[in-house]
Amino acid sequence: MLTPEDAATLVGQYGLWVLAPAAVLEGPIVTVVSVWLARLGMLDLRVVLLMLVLADLLGDVLFYALGRGLLPRLPRALRHRFGLHEARLAALAGHFRDNGPRTLVLGKLTHSAGAVVLVAAGMARMHIGRFLWWNLLATLPKTAGFAVLGWVLGDAYVLIGDWLAVISGAGLAILLAAGGLWHVWRRRVSA
């Protein structure tokens, strides 16, 4: 984790060139730190916010592309081992056709499930324009929320990072538990 002094030095030397790649990799805490640095007058807030939104969307497109490009390259036996047979992929495509926006927004806002949802959208071959539109609509309030947090409490970024990890982990645990319960319920109903 960057110390304020390290961040100040890096931003002083390289500006957004150092923050942009970091925002692609780890958006929320980079948002908090970069908005805090903008509050201190080290960066232009408007440019920072634009960079954060674009970096977040770029990261999402990379996960989408991974799902879309990786699936055809996996050997058929490996796809079946992971349960990615034709029927399941058709169901996944149907899910994203019918519920793609809701799934993407939920994945973005829970943060912990985001990567899996983005890869699944690519595997389902969700239309890229629709994917980008709904991701943008979810990215804007998420980025704004972390920006406000960075503006108000940015100097506590280490504590914020710790809490983000705890909340993301709890969110993932809840999603996994809910998914497991749904799966058990569905098997009982169909039996």
C-alpha cells in the first residue's frame, strides 16, 4: 500500500501516468487515494474522475474479453470438466439476454463478484454495446461514492482499504451462500 509520501512523489513525477494503470487493476482504493490527492491540489479533480471511469471500464472490458476469448480456446474436455457444456452456455447466454443489466449492476456493486460476472458476460457473448452501457451506468455511482469517500476521508485510505476487503469478502460469502441455497432448493423442486 502506498504511503501518502510515496503517492505524492509518484504523482509529482508521473501524474496520471501512474494512477491510470493502478485504477485499472484496483479501482476503489485508487479512487479514494487519487481523489484525496486532488483535494490536496496535486491533481485536477475533473481529469481524475474521467480517468477513473475510463480505467474502470477498461478493466471490465478486459475481463469481458477474457471470457469471450478464452472459452473457444479451452479444449472441449476441460470445458466439460468446468461444467461449460453447450446447454449450460446456452442457459448463460439466455440469462444475460434476459437479465444481463441486473446481473452486471449487481456484480459491479458487490465488487467481490464483479470479475466472475464480467467474465461470464463475455462467455455468454453479451453484446459489447449493451455490456458497456450497463457497466457505465453502474460505474458512475460506484466511482462517485468512492470519490466522495476519498474527498472526505481520503487520509484514512489504509483503513478504508481494510474495510473494503472485509465488506467485499462478506458480500462474496453472502452471494455464495445464497447461490448454494438456491441450487439446493432448485434440485429439491425438480426432484
